[in-house]
Amino acid sequence: MFAAVTVVLVLIGIYVPLLGLVSIFFSPVPITLLYLRHNRRTALLASIVAILVLILFTGPLSGFLQGAMVGMIGMTLGWGFKRDLPAWANVLAATIASAAWLAISMLLPYLIFRENPFELMERFFSQAFEAVSKMSQVQGSAQKNPLMALEQLKSNLRLLFPALLASGSAITGFLSFLAAQLVLRRMGHNVKPVPAFTEWRLPKPLFYVFLANMVLAVLTDKVDVPLVKPILLNLNMVLYWVFLVQGLSFAVYFLNRWNVARGLSVVLVAGLLLFFPMVVVTAGLFDTVTDYRRLSAKADKGVDHREGDT
């Protein structure tokens, strides 16, 4: 039964575009439930059954990859929930599983069809670039920023692949965790919650990692050292997204503190992301190094960080 539910959710994700964006993150939940209520062997058998059924509906490669994603993330989350891991550890485990699946999903087509995954992605961005370029001709300069961003991403696609893999895996792992947490709570399971978004905090040493990365980037700018620049560039991109999220948490904290209406808060946050992203990143760096909200002190005193408004 759980394998059947998994298959239905995956098929919805494939064939129903809008609803599929949501259902794809819920598809590992039945496997997670089997692991949590029974054991690893039962969850693994259900994953294999789901793969076989999906192969019948979608073909060998697509069915295997979709089923593998569900099984890998679902079993990883089940393992974490069964061991009562904290939310951050469970999200990290799901992120690693997602990264492993993404790597397999790119390597397998290459091994079977000799189709270079980077060329496929470059073709995708070329098509997107052309579409945005046509829009910019109609709408004038309003589309210049997306056009430049797509062109830059396209030209650095292979170089930034590790950072893109890490970012995509983190998003998939986090959303899959939230979906599993929601279902498990509804079914009476006691799972550790994600802290309220306004109480998210990064460890202070991460600020020094960011600082060291910037210093090394400046020092090696004129020196051709193999692999150093790509490593620094990928690390910089990952840290940029990390501190952007931290800055958003900091901004939402003040919006809630000042009792700003939810609708206006959404508009202000969207405006910050679209027009002043570096201000948000700077706010995240400031909050990390100063602990302005005194979240570390609250944690040391054992204050319970419960889910709240985001």
C-alpha cells in the first residue's frame, strides 16, 4: 500500500505540473513511515517495488531515477527520525542523500547514452537566455538583470556545478524534511521541529570561513593556482546563499518585532531580495558575528525554539 502511494505521488509529480511541485516532496514520506514504523528492510523492499512499478509507467531510466530518489531520501529521513536526530542533522542527512541522487541522475545517462549532462544544461540555459532576450526586446531594459544573470550562469555552469549541486540538494533535503515532518505530526509521531525562521542562526566560525575565503580570493586573483580559484568561487556562492537566508531571518525578526502586517512584510522581503540582495547578505554576516538577537544565550539557557511565523 505504501509503495502504491509513493508511485501515485511520483506520477503526479511527473504529469501534473503545478501540483507536482508539491507532491514530489511528499513522495518519500511513505518510505519514511515504513522505516519509522517497521525497519530498514521493509522500507527498502517498498522502494524496490516502487522502482519496478515506475519503470512500467515511465520507462527504465526515468522510473529507476524517480524511484531511487524517493527511496534514498525517504529511507534517510526515516533513519534520522527513528534515531530522534535534531532537525538540522536530519536536514543535513537528507541533503547528502539528495546530492548523491543528483550525482547518480547525471552520471547514469552519461554512462548509458554518452550524453554529456553539462551540454544538456547548457542547451537549457541557451533556450532560457533566448526566451528572456526576446522578452527584453519587447519590454526594454526591465529584463536586463535576468538576462545578464542567465548569461553569467551559462558561461560559468561547469565551474559552478559543485555549488549548484549543493544548493539544489539543500533545498530538496529541507523541503522533503518539512513535508515528512508535517505528515508524521498529523499521524501522531513526535518529531523535533525546525526552529522558527526568526530564530535561525549560523555558527560564528562560519563568518571567519567567509572572511578567509574573501581574503584568499583577493590574494590569488593574480596568481594562477590550479583548482584554487574554482574551489573559492564555489565556496563563495554557497556562503552567499547561506548568509542570504540568515539575513532574511534577521529581517523577518524585525518585521515581526515591529508588528508589520504580513502582506506588507512579504512585499518588503521580496523587494530586498530583488533590489538589495547584498544588503541582506551583509545583515546575515552582521547577525552571525554579533549574535544581535542573543540566540546563543537563549540556547544555552535551554529556551525551547518552537515553530513560529515565518
